[in-house]
Amino acid sequence: MAPSKRISSGYWEPPLAVTLTFLIFVVARYMQWGARRDILATIRIEFVLGLVLTVACAFLLTTAPLHLDRFRAAKRVMIAIAMLFFAMIIHIPFAADKDLAQTIFVDRVIKFAMLTFFIIVLIRSPKTMRWFMAAFLFACFYVTQEAARGALNGGLIWENQGIMRLHGAVPIYRHPNSLAGVAMGVVPFVVFLLPVVKRWWLKLAMLAPLGTASICILYSGSRTGYLAFLAFLIFWWSWSRNKLKWFILAVGLGVAIMPLLPDQYVERFRSIGGQEAEGNSKKARIQILEDAWSVFSRYPAGVGVASFPAVREEMFGRTQDTHNLYLEVATNLGVQGFVVFMLLIWFMYSSLLGDERRLRRLGVGLHVALRAPTVSPREEALLRTALEDIEMLRAVCRAGMGFIVVRLVLGMFGMDLYEVYWWFAAGLSIALALVVHQTARGLQTRNQRLGRHGPA
């Protein structure tokens, strides 16, 4: 889709070779190519792709600077990221486990943050956003479909905590909770993008990752995943236009589907608020939370990046990590780090919400323009293309907010501070702010050229 076919000709597109490298990097990162083939691990494929992209993006910034200072919402997210980096860096020299703190900061903070850098440098148009979403969904589909096949043939499902639980095929998704987490990340994007996809074969293609993700969530036996799924359903329902209709439909489907689900997973869900059939995972978690609170109370300024297990072992003779995102942030980075992290979450969510509302106003203006009797066939085609772009961007905004909600719920039972999810969300929120601003400018230029006024 060339710029000349769009209302806004001001969209900047990266060179094709750089775009392809970026998409390959996204696929390689989520599919974990380095863990699948020895040769890819030997050449450190993800590092090589990341290094090439870093050099390319640094060069492209000299020819197409970002000017983030012009975008209040994007600027706030960037400031929060800088503050979070600072909160981590100042703890490293004083961390209880200095070696681990340095390793985690380099391997799981700096390297993951490069995804944010690549996203905001390279995604500045609806076209590139579409390709990014396609690469992300394809990679997640591959991960979930191989696990789903493992559920069907029994190769990746075995007993854990009294039930048969599905595991991932590569180390990063091996644990059932990790598999459920990556599967839940797929759901918001498929659910919100599906209605705006026009081609029927693309709609069918997008149903595939939704189906495999659902299998992974169910058979993982992850109570965390079940809660995240319920939270997303509530979030999705809150955005629906006919809430009563969807509520009645959801209740009806729930009543019809529940008897068809395997009993062990139904009982697993019921055990969220009751007694476990086997195992003591809930009791162990409670013990971890109590220890984490004791550590935080004793060290309110934080014990350092990834250093909670070392302090816990010293104080209580136990080594498991927090199993809770919020206590992980509080114990590692202290009160100040916790405040910064929550600010980052709020700035990302509010940026996405603000962009969604702005796009909705732009869409209303386009619908009005399309009904004008003087609109020419060529201009009508341009307006409809712009409207498709706006609807797609609105869907990504809503999906991004749903993704953050899902991660926050998953964080109630998992340690996600040093994972890539937050860098993905940060990059997405900043990139959308840039693309939405350019879209509004393009429509404003059109209105001025035609002597009309419309929302921008």
C-alpha cells in the first residue's frame, strides 16, 4: 500500500530490507530459534539479528528522527522507561547477588528493551503495523500449535500437581504457567483484530491462533491463565456496544461448554478459591508471599535486581522467587521502583486509551465526509482506505490495553518484571502515538485543502 494511495502521504516507511530483518527478528524472538537448532544457537541468531537492527535503526534515526518531545503521551512512557532503568541501575552495586543482578540487567532488561527501540523506530505507518502484527501472531501461533499438537499426541502433557498439564516445546515456555501466559497474549489481538479484517481467508487464518491458544490455556491447567482469561472476557465485554446481549450469550455458552470440559480442569479452576485435590502449591505460594512481605518490610528500598532469592535464603533458608510481580518489583527495586513501574503501566494504558478515543473521533469525521454529496469516486476510495487504517489502529489500541490487563492479572501469580512483555507493550504504545498523530495530520491537511473542518 503505497503512500500515494492514502490520505496521509506523510507516513515514513523503513527500507524493505530493514523491515524484513525486523519481522524475522520478531519471529525468531518469540519462536526461540536459538533453542531449536544447534547451529542457530552457535551463531547466536537473535543477537546477530538484533545487532544488525540496532545499527540500521541508529542510522535511520539520523535521516528520520522521532521528535518524541512533541508527543506528550509517548514522552511520558519514555520518561517512565528511563526512570525504571535508573531504578534498576542504582541497585546493581548494592544488590545482594551482584553477579546475578548484572547478568539479569544485561540479558533480560537491556536486550529486551531493544524490542521497544526497534518498534518505535520502524513502525510509523499502518502498513508496517499490519506486518508487525502478522509476524507477532504467526510466531505465537507456531508456539501454541506445537504445544496443542503435543496435547493431542501426548508428547507434551504429563502429570503435575495432581493433573495432566500441557507444557511448551522450548525452555522459555516449558512451564505450563509460561505456556498459558504466552497463549493469553495472543487472545486480545486476535479478538479485536478479527472484526476489522476484510478478507475471509485472513479471518479464517486468524482463527487458528485463537484455537491453539485456547487449547494451551485449558490444558496447561494454569489457574493463573484461567483468571487472566476471565479478566480479558470482562475487559472485552466492557468494550462491547450491546452489553446485555453479550452477557446473556456468554452465560449461555458457559453453561453449554462447562459439561464438555475435562473434569480435572474444571476442578482445577474451582480450586482457585478452595482446597487443592493434590499438592501444596497454594500453601507454598502463601509461604513465599509471607516471606516476600517480610523482606520488603525489612528492606523497603529494595534488595537489588533479581536478588530476592538470595535474601530469602539468608533470612529463612528458602530460595524460591516471589511468584508475584508486584512483590517482585517491591522487593527488588523498593518503594521507589514500585511507584515507577506502576507509573509506566498507567502511562502505557492511558496512552493507548487516548489514541483509541482520538481514532474514534477521526473515524466519525470520515463517515461524515463519506456521506457528503460532493465526494468524488477517487476521494471516496481514499477515505475508505483511511477508514480501514483507523479501524485497524483502533483494534490494536484496544488489544494493547487488553494485553496489559492480561499481564497484570498473570502478574498476580508470576514473576514478570524481567520479561519481554512490558517492552512489547511500551513499544506498541509509543509507536501507536506516532502513527495516530501522523494519521490525524494527514486528515487535517485534507480538510484544509478542501476547505472543510473535521476532527483531528
